[in-house]
Amino acid sequence: MIKQGIINFFKNLKYFFTPLGTLALGFIFGLSVLIPGMITSFSTLADSVQKILSDTTIDFNALKDSAISAVQALDWNNPLEAIKTMLSNEWLMQTLNECVSSFVESTEVYTSQFSTAINAFTADLMAYFAAVIVFLVLGLIGGFFLTRWLVRRNIARRSLWKYFLNAFIDSLLTATLVALCVWFIQVWKPSALISSLVSILLFGFVSLFEAYIVHAWKKVDIKKIVNAKNIFQLFATDLIIFLLAGVCVLLAIAMTNLIVGVVIGIVLMEIAFIVIGLNAEAYVKGVIENKTEK
């Protein structure tokens, strides 16, 4: 089981670009909202400032050049930090006051109006950034389910009625498992660690039992599938896969950078968790196939 589980993990890394692609697609959709939104927000802020200063003789082209110089003065060797600074209320207010002070004697009379315009600007930006996050989450979720479907087809294919049967059994056993752990913790307060260990072992039992009901019912003896040895081997397999994925993530970060490493890590962990969730079914199907061949 352990060897086959590890093989399943590396074999299904061929789907690496599926969740990566859906994540990138979500990011592109997010940018399609963010970039036009930012342009509109900056334009609205500029119009608001121009309207606030309409009773002055300020050269707005010179004011724009002054603002651009302030942006260029930021440390763009660290672009994320520079963008974070540039979009903060404090920096915008300070920069606007400094730029305007070059043309008027006092900026205090405009402070309240500047603050209102900047708050509206940053609120709009937050909404556009929230849209990017929503699209990224949708891309992540879509990639997970699409990759899960591909991995299942590769190592643990099943018919539609077995899908509904497994969903019913899984819901029933999961609810029972959660209730049992909650009751155990309430009965004995210091049992959190023990409950965690028991939960892990029960998870292995539930996974193997579900796989037996769905794929091996009346085909092999249940004791051949659901036993202490297989439960511990399933736990060991899942732990090894998780550790292998973690090592791959650390190597990715070391060879590239934190941002690229995190993206690669998200994709690898998706595949790892999918394979971990299907290992029991893959094992049982393998037992049935070997028995049929004999």
C-alpha cells in the first residue's frame, strides 16, 4: 500500500498544470477587474482633487509631475511593499499635502476634502482587490475538483451510483466520528491528543470501510481490507505523501522565490490531498483487480 500510494502521488503530478492553470485563469479574471478599476479610481481621485482645488491657480500638470516623482521615489526594488505603501491612506494624504503645499500657502483648508476623496479611493481599491481574491478562490476550488476528477479517473474510477453511495456512507460515518470525538473530549478533558490520534486511526478505518463497501462488497473478505495493518499503512502512506509534498515546496522556494514557491506549494498540496483522499479506494480496487487476474 505504501509503495503504491507514493507511486500514485508522483504519477498524478502530471496534472500539475491543471490546478495551476485554473489558478492562473482566476488571477487573469481578477486582473481584468482590478486594472480597469484601478485606472478608474485613480482618474476619479484626480478629478476630485482638481475639483477641490478649482478655486486656486495651481498648475495641475506640475502637480501631476510632482505626484509621479513621489511615486518614483518609492523603493521599487521591493514592488509589493512599494504598492502597499502607495495605496495606503497615510502615504496618499502625506504625498498629496506635500505636492499641493508647493503651490499654496496652507493645505489645512483642504485636509477634510482630501481625506474624503482618498477614503473613497481606497474603499474602491479594496473592493477591486477583493474581486481578485474571489476569482483566485474560485480558480483554486475549480482546479481542485477538476484535478480530483482526473486523478480519480486515473486511480479510483467509479460509477455514478457508487458516487452517491459513497457520499451517503461518508456523511453518515463522518457525523458519527465527529460526535464520538466530541463526546470523548467532554468526558475526559485531557484527551485532545488522544482524540486526535484516535481520529486519525478512525479516519483510516472509515476510508477503508467506505472503499470496501463501494468497490469490494461480497468480492473479498472485509478482514482482508479493514484491519489494523492496513489502517496503519494507510496512515503512513498519507504522512509520507504529505512530507514529500512539503519537501518539494521547500525546494521550489529555495530554487525560485517565496511567491513562486507558495503558488507551486498550493498546487502540490492540492494534488497531495487529493491522492491522500483516494488512496484507500485505489488500494481496494487494486486488491480486486489482482484477485480477478488470478
